[in-house]
Amino acid sequence: DGGITQSPKYLFRKEGQNVTLSCEQNLNHDAMYWYRQDPGQGLRLIYYSQIVNDFQKGDIAEGYSVSREKKESFPLTVTSAQKNPTAFYLCASSIQGVTETQYFGPGTRLLVL
Amino acid sequence: GENVEQHPSTLSVQEGDSAVIKCTYSDSASNYFPWYKQELGKGPQLIIDIRSNVGEKKDQRIAVTLNKTAKHFSLHITETQPEDSAVYFCAASMGGNQFYFGTGTSLTVIP
């Protein structure tokens, strides 16, 4: 059953703590993305990766970090430098191409204790 | 950069009626326009998309129209059903990996 999985579904962060959100895909897609979704706002791009061991900053990369060691995995770390991390985080993937459809995972809701 | 505006932010329709959601974009270089449906607590699901070389596309009760001159595109849902209730997002892309999303429309279909 092909698709994108994200874990955990809910994540709680304490003050000053780094947390990592998991994103895995078995669609054999080259490109992967992380978006942040806040109430009443559109999706905003945090980071994206077109190929293993390479990634680029999106519009709101400050306070976040990523890695792309494997084609199927693109974890996102929310660092303590991100002062307002409470949001719904969405991972997506697509075939690498000129303009290709992005397919989304089910999301992770991050809450601050 | 590209700016996508979406209207209305909320929409209520009676079951069986039609629903129309409109988006405008600012960069004439945008050439791909997907629409996503997001149910509560879930990720967005692609429901239909259109490329700039096409003016209209239909898939059963869903259609999308594109007016490149006016730089706007619309989602049309006919014969609405309660299960159509969700948040709908439009997006625009000019190629590469950058998608620009609208702010979403919360559609409620009243039985």
C-alpha cells in the first residue's frame, strides 16, 4: 500500500527542547517537502529536498532543520530557536520534474507544553 | 513572488446545490493549478488539477476552470453532498518545486 506516513500524529514539546517529526514515503518520489499550516492560513513551505543529501530552505526555514540521508525519509527537527512551534506540520512528496503534483501525508500536530 | 488569493473563506450550501470557490494569482508565469480537499485532522488530498494549456477540466461532479488572461481559476462542485464538507485549498506553481497556496475555503453542505 503506497503512500506517505508521518509520525507521531501528536507531539508535545517542552520549553527549550528539540523535537523531530518523521516523514516516510514508499512512492519512489525524488522530491520531498515540509509545510507548516496555521489556522486560517495557507500552507507555508519550510524546507524541500529534490535529491538525497541535498535540501533547500523554503519561506520559513528559521528554527527548523532537516536531513535527507535516504530517498524515502525526510525528517524535520523543530529546534528551540523556533519560538512559536505550535502548528500542524505536513510532509509531501512528488516525482521530480518541471511541475509535478505534490501528495501529502496525514500530518503531525505539534503542541507546546 | 507569486501571491494566491482565495475566496470565500467560508461557504455554506444546501445539499444538492452547487458550490464555487475562486482563486486569483499574480504571476503570469504560473502554469499549474491543483485543488486540494482537507478533512479535519488530515492531510490535503488532491481532487483535481489543471495546466495552463487547458481552459477547463471535469471529473464527475468536480470541475475547474482557468482564465489565464484574468489570472483566475475556480473550483465548481455540483450536486453537493454532506461528505463534500471540508476545507478546500487552491495552489499555483510556475515550475520547479515551489507551490503557492491560497488560505482555504471551509465548505459546509447542509443536509
